[in-house]
Amino acid sequence: MVDVAIWDGLLRRHVDTNGRVDYAAWQGQDVRQLDAWLAAQRPFEPYPGQGPEAMALWINLYNALVIRQVLGRFPLASIRPTIAGIPNWLAFLRFFSRPAIVLQGHPLSLDRIEHGILRPRFGDPRLHFALVCAAVGCPLLRPEAYRPERLETQLQEDATRFLHNPSKLRFDLASGVLHCSPIFQWYRRDFLSEAPSIAAWVGRQCPDLELPASVRLAWLPYDWALNGSCSRRSSLGR
């Protein structure tokens, strides 16, 4: 079984119950501790291909690499930087597409972990409430590691917390409009693999919403501000 004690300890030390990360406090000695934990990972050894141990490993690795990338550029206001008020899309795309680490000879980017491994291998839409890209619009980062023996409970807790957050999802009864995070739009295919519509998937997860048969969807704005705090201008992409 993969040892997540170090990663778990770092999360408990630097992430609060609201999913906010104290990046400033994480810098220094704790960066080296994170680097040592990342270097010790063995994601390409023969773990159960679609079992909870492998799934927990990849989720933890994704979130840890996001944290490491932010720490390497901190302080910054957002992972989507701007130049003279214009989004710097190249730097933003590189955050996800360039290799974040090389493990056992395999260069790993965030995109490869999410789109090349986690989504096709496990096919669980609740992944989108566990993977955190360091933006306020993302799901809240858990102040603990994912563990195989608790993974099902953790994923369901993540989904419930996300779906009951009015900044991520809310239903307007008067207009019959279900206001959703863009995550449901970006990953529509994943949710439709389990239900005939986004509203149907949400209704199964949140029967308390009592969604009617006919529901219109609207997309909420996505908040790209960093899920922490900083006082100086972003350095992402420099």
C-alpha cells in the first residue's frame, strides 16, 4: 500500500476546513518534504489497474503536483495570469500540459494524469469534485489524503459538498433553471455516461433538490482566483 502519511500531514498542516491553502507557510522546509514524497512515488509499478489503491494514488499525485507548481511560482493571484489585463493563455495552458515531474522515467503533466489516466481508467464523474487545480472555482481541497480504504466515502463526501455549495450549483425554482459550475459543461460526457442529462445526474446525487422533469441549465462564472492568498503580483509564466 502507498504510504500517504507525509502528504496527509502536509495537507492537515496547511489546508483549512474551507479548502484554503496557506501557500506562504508551506514554503521552505515543507517544500522539500513534499518533493521527497513526490520522488518516492511509484505510480507505474503494478498496482491494481482500476482498484481504489491506484485511484487514490493518482488523485493524491495530481493534487500534490498542483500544489508543487503553485509553490514554485508563489506568490501569485491566479493560475490563469494576465498581461495588461489580457489572459495569458499560453502560460495557463502550460500549467496543465508541460511535465510537472518525471517519475520512473515517465514525464507526467497534469493533463496526462487527468485525461490520460484517471478519466479513462476509472470513469467516475466524482473525480471532478476531488481534483483541485488551485482555483476558487475548483472543488475544495480536502485537508487530508485520499486513502484506498476510505476512497468511496471520500468521493461521495466531495460530491455532496460540491453539489450543496450555492456558488457551484443552485436551482432557481421560479425560473426552472439549474445554475451549474462550468465543470459540468467541460466534462459533460463523463456525467452523461451515468445519466441521460446533467440535471438527471444531479437529481440522483441530490434528491433533496426535487428537480422537476424539465430543467434548463445555465453556467455559473468560474472563479480562477488562487485558493489561498497572496499580496504580490502573479509570476506564473515568467
